[in-house]
Amino acid sequence: MRKYIVAGNWKMNTTVPEGVELAKAVVEKAKSLPANVELVVAPPFTHLAPVAEALKGSKVALSAQNCADHEKGAYTGEVAVNMLTSIGCQYTILGHSERRQYYGETDEKLVVKTQLALAAGLKVILCVGENLEEREANKHFEVVTEQTKAVLYNFTALDMKNIVIAYEPVWAIGTGKTATAAQAQEIHACIRNVIEAKFGAQVAQDMTILYGGSCKPSNAKELFAEKDIDGGLIGGAALKADDFIGIATSF
Ligand code: 13P
């Protein structure tokens, strides 16, 4: 029973009123979506509570873009997992390449964050993906395999039910340069094999693996037609309700 998901990572975009408007537009347009596709929006921390209000009674789930690597206490500027669940957040993105690259997010920290998130009842969207240099050096399979193992091999098959993997090649993020469906498919199949090797075939088959990186309505159909691509983690195109829903109707 694999779940299809389209998640919008708003990154550091929109003011709170703009974000609430966007969430309302997504809720409205999501009404016509088939029941087998789950929609998730991930606005900035400041937006979570008002966006949670806007999503009430809808099928659209709420996600944070990150969480703290401590439960509580003297960690100025950080947001704890129980703060997220207390306003109705269901997911958190972890390990986005922008956090790995600009904020020193390490695999060790991601293990701790994932533990805290799962213990609090949050589902995790764990991002993996190679950069351009690694792709050009033909190391993409190796990099993605290592990133996946480094975090997920610390968890159990049961934990995998609450984890979604997002493959986001760094060279495709915000560049307009999408991975071809074939390039994405071969990495998704590789990730599924890495999951199977540790947790067995059933867990691997049930795992939702999203593609992210310049995904838009015009290329989503081709990507989602691949057998191991179960939806998308969308950046720029998630900031327009029509484009976001256009992607979600591409299965
Ligand atoms: P873009 O869709 O803007 O390329 O961003 C992808 C992404 O990083 C989603 O997390």
C-alpha cells in the first residue's frame, strides 16, 4: 500500500497573510483531487499556526521545514518537535540540501532529529541527493546510498511507516534543470533497494519516494509515470496554487 504524496516546500517565501491565502487556495482546489494522493504544505515556522487554521477540515497536511535537535531548553532560535505537534503539524522535512549546505546539517544531527520527530508523532520527509560535482564524477548512486543508510539504518521497519524519502538532486533545485524521468527512476530504484536490503521487500515496496528539483505541471506526468516515483517535493511551483494542484493531478 504505497502512498502518493505531493508536498510543497515553501522555503523562505511569502509573508504570513500571503501564506494563509496560498493555503486557502490550495484547500479549495484540492477538493477535486483523487483520494489516493496526499497533499502536504510546508510553510515557514511563523506561518504554521495560522496555516493550520486555514487547513482545518481539509485533506491537506501540514509540515515544518526543519526541527530542533533537542527536546527543549536553552537553544535560542530553535523550534522543538512538541511545539510543532502542538499546533497540528503532521510532518517535518529533514536534511534538505539547503540545510546541509548552508546550516551544517550532518547525518548525525539528522539521526537525532528523526528520532525526536518520530517519538513526537511527526512523520519525516528525509531529503537525499547528490550535487553537480558528484553527478559529474559519476558518484550519484554512491552518495545517495550513503546518505540514505547513514540516517535510516538507525531505525526500525516500523519506523519506516512514518518516513518518506525525497530524492532531490542539488543541481536540479531551483535551476529549471529537471532530472530526466529515467535519471530520477534509476536513483529511486536504487533507494528502494537500499531500503529492501535492511528492512525487507514489503517495507521497500510500501516506501513513498518523492522526486524534487524543478518539478512543475509540464514535467510531473512523465516523472510520476515511473514505477518508483511516488510524487514530488515541490519548491517554486508550490508557491502558485494552480501549479501545485496541476502537479498533484499528474498521476
Ligand atoms: P524547486 O522545485 O524550486 O526546484 O525546489 C525543489 C526543492 O528544493 C523542494 O524541496
